[in-house]
Amino acid sequence: MPTTQRLHFDHNAGAPVLAAALDAAIAAARAGGNPSSVHTEGRAARGRIETAREEVALLAGVAPARVVFTSGATEANVTALTSRLTVGRDEIVVDRLLVGATEHPSVLFGGRFPPDRVERLPVDRDGVLRLDRLGERLERATQAGERVMVAIQLANSETGVIQPVAEIAAMVRAAGGFTHCDAVQGAGRLRLDDPALDVDTMALSAHKIGGLPGTGALILRNPEVLPAALIPGSQEANRRGGTPATPGIAAFGVAAAQARRDLRDIAYVSDLRDWLEAELRSISSNANVFGSAARRIANTSMIAVPGVSAETAVIAFDLEGVAISAGSACSSGKVGPSHVAEAMGLPADVVRSGLRISIGPGTTREEAERFVAVWARVMGRLARK
């Protein structure tokens, strides 16, 4: 008797690897060649990297020369979050970093800024950055003669809440500051090439869109702003040292092209997510959907059933053949409340119960119906305890 296929409802932790992306990685690995070498194999490897760079550039809305490949979005974030910038021909020092309270851990702790120069900005109950508080902080910085950088995510990995990045970037630029955007969860779900996203730098990750883990990109959206290199070296036009991971980068290019195409099907994903939320709430009438009053990316739901431990529920779903999570993949393996939910000011019992469900364009209605049936069984058991 065939085993029922597991359900992957944890796309925000890592999307299933695309077959075409895997094929590109295998072909690059078999071909070999160091892209810095001038012989035939080296030039072929360089060609694969530049083809991928063009695809990532199209996804991000920049010229290919503005794409710097990294080992992942964490490295891209840490590279961008530095007090040392080259702006045009000038070397400048940024005095202070302001980060949203719901940012990814690689941003939340300030990258290369000294801890005493990092401040967290509050969010409202739906997880949206408080623009009034940002405005007040920027005004104080201007009066003090401080130059600031603001780090704000495009969409939250746990709740899916979309930040008003265009408005934030305009406020920061008017104050003479700089903006970095962790856009990892927006790829394939929002238009990253929107000119209104007038940020200076942006971080992307391959494995969130069907590429391989271990590859990402720092996007230099503002051609005048260059962060000091995190890893000095001659590769990536002297902006990131180390031999490029050609197989992973080749796969990233394929995944980036698919992410642009996925935007055409985003209404399907949104409708399926909304249907799922309605079904789960009909089963669990006391369920809370985090950030439900805010704009969210189409594939993400963070749902809490008060009294049901998130950690216990994740294990129960896993035993039923379903992969979901209790928050960010960078922290959900640790027992403890979500910093995102806490920053939103949610009640303690809700914070402890939050479950993240994230789907993709390949998720079918039949899979969603199977998930609903598992939810009914799991919650039927756990809610009685």
C-alpha cells in the first residue's frame, strides 16, 4: 500500500527545490571550473554565474553589476549593516542603526554595528512599523547631527505582514539616511523591481524561492552606495572575496526566473491561503490570525489556538506527515516565545501558541484539504488537554 506523501506547508523556512534549479546545479557541478580561471572550463563557469546574475537582477529590478552573490541572506544582511559606507567617491561613517522590532535575527542584532549603536523601533499590534515613532527618531537624529541607517524587512517571515517600505525609505532619504531591506520573503510574492522600493541595499535568498541553501545576494539598488566588504577579496568585483559557489548560483538564477513567473499566479495562492484560514477558524473558533488587519504576503498565515503549545503542535503535525513551524526557521528549534509576537504585544497564551503555515504556487487544493483534515484531528486532541 503506497505511503501518503508528506505535506510541506513550511515554504517560508525553505521552498521545495525546483527540478530545473537542481538540474542547473548538477550540470554546473559536473562541468567544474573555477570562474576566476581564464581557461575554457573557467570561462564556462563564469558564464553560468553571469547568466544567473542577469536573472537575479531582473527579479530585483537592477543592473546585473549591482548583484553581489553571497552565502545567503544572513551574509547579505550583515554585509549591508555596517557603519562604513562608500557613497559616490566619499567614505562616510553611519552613526546609528535603527531596526524594526520584528526583523529577522540576522538584522535584529545589528550586523557589524556596535550593540550600543543599535536601536529597535516599535511595531503596532498587527506588526507594522510605527511610522510616527520612526519620524520622531529621525527628527532627533537630524537635530543631533547623526547619520542613521534603517533596516526594515519587506515582509515578515512569521506573520507575512508587509511593511510600508516605500514610505519608510522616503522618510529616511529625506533625513539624509540609508535604508536596507531584507526582501527574502517578498521574492516571488511581491514586485521587487518596483521603483517605489527606493532602498539603498536589499538581501535575497535562493532557498526561499526553490534554489539551494547556501546562496544569496546583496542587491545594490542605489548605485552610489557600497557597504564595506565583509569578506575582502578580488571576486564579485572586489565586493566579496572567495571562490563563487557556481552550482548554487546557477540554481539561484533558475529559481529567480521562476519567482518572476510565480507572480502571475499569486492570486491563486492568496485565495488558497484565505480558504485555509476560513476552514481552520471554522474548526478552531478561538483561533487568532496574527496581523490579519494588515497587508500580508499571499502565502503566509500565523495562527494561534490559545492553550495549545506551538512546540507540541509542530511535533503532532510532523507525526501526521505535515511540516509546519512555530516561527522563523532560524529560531523555531529553540524553546521560547516568538520575538515577533512579543513585539506585537500579543497576550502570552497567544504568543506561546503561534503556528506558521506557509504554502507556495505548487500547493494544490487537494493538499490543502488534507491539511485541514489533519488540523481537525490534531487540534481535536490537543485542545482537550
